[in-house]
Amino acid sequence: MNVHKNARLTLLGRERIVRQIESGQKPKAVAEAAGVCPRTVRKWVKRYRREGLAGLLDRSSRPHRLYRPTPPAVVEQVARRSCR
């Protein structure tokens, strides 16, 4: 997955944040140094502790499931039109 062009943190930046927190620095200080909010720092540290380095990789923003998925009849109708 490509890094978003406006992303504040790359994989290396996320690793740096985790190392700083693990060394005892406060989330607020780490966040200020990285140019992100403390909530973002906590998110990446939580993912790292739960999943290891794999937790720091980019993920799709696509939802796991939809609240109101497209009705099957509409999906079928669109599929028929696109096959023409």
C-alpha cells in the first residue's frame, strides 16, 4: 500500500514513536516532536503492543462491513448494465 502524500508518519516514523514511548517518554512530548496528536501516538503504540511490527503497517481504510449494504437487486441491475 502506498503512503498517502500528506501522511505525517511513515512506517519509520511510527517505529520511532514506539521506541520513544518504550524508552519512557511521555506521549504528549513524543506527539509534539512528531507533529501529531497524543491520541495518534497512543493508537500506534497500542497497535504495536497488540501486533508487533506488523501493526505499524499501512491498512486499508475500507470498512470491514457496511451498515446498510447495497440491496442485491441493485447490485444485480448494475452488473447487468456493465456487461453490455
